[in-house]
Amino acid sequence: MKNSVKFYNFFCRELLGFETLHIMDEHAMWFRYGATAIGISPGTTVQHHKFNPGLHHLAFNLDNRAQVDEAYIKITKFYADNEGVDLGRILDAPAEYPYMPDGIKLELVYTPAEAYLADVPPETHLASN
């Protein structure tokens, strides 16, 4: 739990702008006003298989590509500065999604608004009405 709290405290606060709600021995939680809360607690010691029920991965959409690139640099530095926190192995090669301390894949992505509207006729876009 100690390494998980260290990682998620970094991830939630430094990369996502969350605030710490509480950190205790058996539970930790971070939140963002009006948005989301993330909590962690110890689970089973059995390795989770990606086809079993449960959380496989969690994705966060960032505002622009520069934020994704900046997050990559911060994550790389975090692991260099915290030897006790294991990055784990790469999942879904050739895409580089590392397992985080608890075996969960966390994605930081940027999807331009145009990508959401690619197959929608322009006359139906909200901005054109």
C-alpha cells in the first residue's frame, strides 16, 4: 500500500490536479472539485488477469498533446527518483502502457474535438446550430 499511495499521490496531485482527501493505513482518496474522486485500498494478493471481472485500465483525457508529453516526462522522473516503486512491465506492446504499482493500466490521452465529430455531418454539430 505504501508504494501505491506514493504513486497515486503523485499521479493524482501532480498530473491531474486533484486534492488529497485523506491518506490512512488501509485507504487513501483524492478528489477534484465538481469532478471525480479516486480511492485506493488493499486488494487481493493474487495477480489479476485482464479478462477477469474488475478494473483493467482507467483513462484520463487531457486538454492538449503538450500535457500528455509533459506528463510522460514527469512520470519518467518520478520513477527515476523513487527506486522502490516498480514501474512493472509494458502492456499491449507496441503501445507503451505500463502497469502501475497495482497492476492497473492508467492512460493519459488527448483526443482532439474533431476526432469525436469525424463521422458526424457538419450540419449536425452543436457549434453550427
